[in-house]
Amino acid sequence: MSIDYGKYELVIGLEVHAQLLTKSKLFSGDATSFGADPNTHISPITLAHPGTLPKLNEQAISHAIKMGLACNCEITRLNYFARKNYFYPDLPKGYQLSQHTTPICVGGWVNIQVPGENARNIQLNRIHLEEDAGKSIHDIEEDYTCIDYNRAGVPLIEIVTEPDLHSGEEAYAYLTELRKRLRYLDVCDGNMEEGSMRCDANVSVRLKGATQLGTKVEVKNLNSIRNVKKAIEFEAKRLIEIIESGNTVIQQTRSFDANNGTTFELRTKEDANDYRYFADPDLTPFIVKDELLEEIRKNLPELSMQRSLRYVNQLGLNEYDANLLTEEKEIAHFFEQSIQFTNQYKGIANWIAGPIKSYLNEQNSSIQNFPIAPQKIAEIVEWIEKGKINFSIASTKLFSALLNEPNATVENLISSLNLEQNSDSSSIEQWVDQVLTQLPEKVKEYQKGKKGLIGLFMGEVKKISKGKADPKITNEILLRKLQS
């Protein structure tokens, strides 16, 4: 059977759980740091011992408001938590505390750009606070499930879109931008591999032009942005094939198998009324005051998109360089530190995109662990700009020397390694003459129209001069002599 997949429209809503960067849990003083031994970040409150009472973490509220403002949301002033009654085997209370009726952030949008398409705003439904559950581990004991309660009670925000995305590419762009915002705001580290950012995708299909949503399926706990895209694309194809075969799509919860790129059923989906929400009697409502809201608004940092525009409009960088520099907050910070010592903005961008990124990739490291200070990268760029050393020598010999001796000065290394560029025309002319004399046949070929041989001549001069010949002057002399 031939299926016309193009006659259907894909409709996607995403729910992202982001673990907040607080030192303690949402309702207790237990630590939240990742990687501790199982069941070491627990207390009577986390374990729901009788008589214990929760106490709300104020920093979590501030983080939620910060993210809401960065996503153009309205901030709810009067808030309370509700009990979500659902069997969580790894949440000792037997219910989850979440904001059901009064999400702290309402509405809003996130701007995305899919390559080759117009930028557009993805509409949000809400951002609300809730506590995380613990972790069930099934592969330690053969006959038992082990439970680690360290994560139980860790503060989360859940960021919920409207059903406003229409492709795997849009979902990929949205999650990439969302993770940037979380990181720039220091609200969440965005490490999906550690579970501190998790995504559930609600996927449905309908005929193009239809207004009623199709029956959705939810794909749970996707642990990478790439896997979200793959799961959505697989589900879109699966749902269309179900409809085209004359069968009915059943609302259900599914999981994604990253090994073969397919999804599989977990359970039939519960409806919201199955959770029996009611206001938690142990937590008083909290009010977001004008003073707190204005203080957070005033201290919002510059986000990646704003910074990228500034680099283009004020520093004259192209969009590619600006986007590359702002992709990670720490890279942007390194760039900002470097340009305090030079106005060669493009030169610094080239160094970050080239030698520095290559080194970090080879070492599987991050810019935070890069041994060379931003000021020294700026000094190298200044030496190149003044024609005292060329990029090739600087990016290989000088860069390598600085990596080995990060406390050495740039000037001393250039001197000790004899790297300073030779701009003396008479010396360069001698090297050029030597090369042209050694390659008479190549000279004839060039003069007959094979202009690409200029690269060969430049390379030979570079070899003879041990890389010290000024490329610009070398090129000028070569052209003059080859045309005579």
C-alpha cells in the first residue's frame, strides 16, 4: 500500500522537566548535588516520616520566575501547591507536590529558527514548580528493584508548550534554544545525560487543513535532543500508518529505544482526573510580591540571542561567528574577556572557532578547563595583526608552546622559539628566487595559465624560510617575478 505521508500535519507539544540549580531540595534541606552514593541525600522529610512538614525553598521560586520572564510569561502572584495522587514507587509520600491550578508562569513563547525557514514563536502554556521523584534501578538485584531516594524532592520546573510544533526539526530547535536559556540564566545545567533536563513529547497527526487535534501519544523521558527528534519522526510515521490502515490510534504512553530508533508501549494514558488533585494542607500559599519580581527582572542576564545580535550589530561579526560564540555561555564569556585586550573581534572569533575548539574537542574538555588565559589569546591576535608573526606559526608552534607553559609570556615564547615573522623584502626576495630557480618547469606552466601553482610556490618559500616569511610580502614578490 502506497501512503501519502505529505497529506498529514504533525502536531507536537513538549513537556520539559528542568532540575533547578539549588543547593537544597524543594521542601527540605537535603542536598541536590549529582553523583552522590545512593540514599545519602535524604532525611525524615524526604522519607515522609510521620509528623514531618515541608518548607518551601525560596531560591526555587526565584529560578522559576527568572525562566518565566526570559520566556515572556505572565507571573502568577498568588500560588499554591497541590497533591498529585499517583503511585510513585520512588516517592515515599505516595503523592507528588506540584502546581496544578496556579502555575507560577502562564503563557509566553520561545523564539526558534529552523535552518531554511522563517523564525517563529513557539507558544507556551505554562511553567510550574514541582518536586522530582527518586530513581528505580532494575539491573542491580535479579529479583528486586533498588530505589535511590537522592533525587526525590529535588526542585523542578516543568515547561509545557501548546501543541504548537510541527516537525522533529522544530522540536530540535526549540529544545536547543530552551537549554541555552536555562544555562544562561543559571537556572539548570541542562545535562540531559545526567537527567537534569528531561523531555516528554506529545505527538499526534491530522489531515492538513483540519482543526481538530488527533489522538495523541506521549513519548516519555527522552534523554537527548537528538533522540527527541528521532522519536517524533518515528511516531509520526507510525501514527499515519495506523490511520491509513483503517485502525484507530489509542492514547497511550510510550518509551523510546535509542538502539533501534523505535518506540514501544508502556501503558494506556491516564487522564488528569485520575490524579485527584487537591490543595496541599501542609503548605501555605505563597505570594510573589512586586519587589521580588522587579528585582529578578532587573538582574536578568543577557541571553544568547540578544548577545548574538549585539556581536553582529556592534562588533561587526557575521551571524555564523556570532551564533557559534554564543552557543555556550562559557564560550561567550571567554570571548568577552579576550576582547577587553584587543579590538580584533574577528581574530578572536577565528581563534575560538579554530585552534581552541579543536583542542577542546581533542581533549574532550570544556572552555572552563582551557589552560591559556583570554588575555594571552588577545596578545597572539595582536602580534598577528601587526605582522610580527603569521597565523600558521602562531596556531601550531606558539599555541602548542603556550599549552605546555601557560604561565609563560607570549613575547618570551616568540623570542625563545625564534618565531617572529621576517618582513624584510630583500630576504624574502632571495627565498623566492631560490624557489623559482629550482622549479623552472612549474614557472613555465604558471605563465601559460596554470595560476593555481601560486600555492605551490608559496609553500616552498614557507619551507625554505621555516615559516618565517611574511605571506603578504611573499605573495606580492612572487606575482611580480612570475609576471615579468
